[in-house]
Amino acid sequence: MVLALVLALVLAGCSPGVEGLDPHATARPAPVAASTPAAAPSTPPTPPATPSTPATPATPGEPGAPELLGSFDVGLAPEVSGIAASRREPDLLWLVDDATGTSQVIGVRHDGTTAAEVTVDGLDAVNLEDLAAGPCGAGDPSPGHYLADIGDNVAGREAIAIHRIGEPAPGDTTAVATTARYTYPSGPVDAEALVVGADGLPIVLTKEEGTTRVMAATAFADGALVQTGQMPVPQPSSPLLTGFVGLSVTGADASHDGSRVLLRTYDSVVELTAPSPGAPLSDLAAWTAAELPAAPEGQGEAVAYLPDGRSYVTASEGSGSLWAVSRS
């Protein structure tokens, strides 16, 4: 909401259980109380390993210009922070909102028409910042959703929570979550982006000025995340908002085959491409970065690949608009 003030001035379920604890994980942290920390100055972010550099421009003519795909009822997700394309229905998108106490996922058609409002049993989010599609686990390829309760503006949470549900089927109104709670290896840090690979393991991308650290889970179970890399966030070609609110990763999505990852900043969409087939998603900090077209959104925090695996959709807090970029 701070960004909204700046802009005013400027302009169904997965099987319950876990896949085993990591033998090197730290002791299980206690569940986090669902309350918003009092406002306080943010902990200074870890400086980037190298200075931020511009991403390589995408191949001219390959992606189209952003176009309005549809408009959804903004009252259902006024602070939309995550979006994922359905793996059940090609014309369905799922949204989550980052307001304290969020307990639902919202389904909308590509034109924005409301398709589902699903209450998630066990979800009472502190700050739900992203939604990732993936399998329900290494031994369960059925489509699932990972709800990332990872937001921490003041870097004060002792643990974060990731809730896994099966992607709701048509007509579902409830879903049951399995929850894993994680700590960071070097203490609390803010984060707003989550990706999940074919192994069903969450990977958190931190929200730090000019850089992002890659924090990977070794099991979907309570324990410690492992830092597997760190990368400078590429400078956007048109840094309109960056100068006011900083350069940081606000959302992410992995392609179905795990070969590409989209990163969202307030001014840009960046695509990371694996150096070779089968490259581990946890190594994405070393992948090649290219900037793609982005709609001029007020507070862009949500990005997802569309079912073709190349086109993508974005959404912003407070607008109710779905913007799409088509790629051949």
C-alpha cells in the first residue's frame, strides 16, 4: 500500500502429509501467529553480489505488445499478489490476495468472469504474496497450488508458511491445505515470489533492493531453506517506479517444463532461461536473463505463464485488469 501512496504523488486437494524431513533441517519453528507486525523500518537488505545490470532485450518482434485480456471483480482480490494458470482448464486463472487473514483462492476466466471462490481450510494468511502451480508432490503428479505466505515487510517473521492444495475442480468451494513452515539460513527477510518445479519443492525468491536470493526447500516439510544462489535484478529499460520504490522481485512463475522462469518487478517482466535441458530450477540465479514487454501497471506483483508455456499474463493491485503478452 506504500506504493499506492507514492503513485498518487507521482501520477480437489493434494493428499495430506509431507515428503519427509530434511535430515539437515533446523528444528521445526513454531507456527506463526496470523497478525501483521507493527510498522517499523525495514532491515537493510543484503547487497547484491555484483552491481545490477540490464537484462538482454528480448528478440525484436517475438513477443507482442501487452493487451488487455479481461477485467475481474476487483472486490474479490483488491490486493492481488499472485496468479497461476490452471492445469485443468485452459481458460481459467487463479488469483490470491495479500490482505491479512486471506483464506481463499479465486478463479476467473480469461475475460475476468468469476468462476470460483474457494475457501482453503487451514489458511489464515499473515501476508500471502504469491501462488505457484505445480504437482502435488514428487510421487503425485496431479495438479496442485502452492500458496506462499511469505511476505515480511519488516523482516521480523521467525518462519514463513507455504500451503499446498490440489487445484480445485469445477464446482469445488473448499480445499484442504497441507502446510510446511520454513526458516531462512541467515534470519528473516522479505519475499514475494515463489516457484515450484516438477519435484514439487518450493523455491522462494527474496525481495531485496537490487538483488534476489534463491532459497530452496529440500523437502515439503517443516525445516530450513537452503540458499542456492544470488543474482542482481536486471535494471528495467524504463525504470519509472524503480526510482521511487526500489528494484526488487515482486512475483515469479516457472514454465511447466521448468526450462524458463518469469520474474516481475514494478517496472518490468524478466525471463530467465535454463542453460541446458533439465537444469535444476534451484540454479536459476545463473540462468540467462532477457527483458520482455510489461504493461504499465500501478503495483505489478503477479505474473504467470499461460497454457501455451510462452505467453504470459500479469495483474496489479487495485485495478482488476488482466494484461497478456502473446508469443509465437
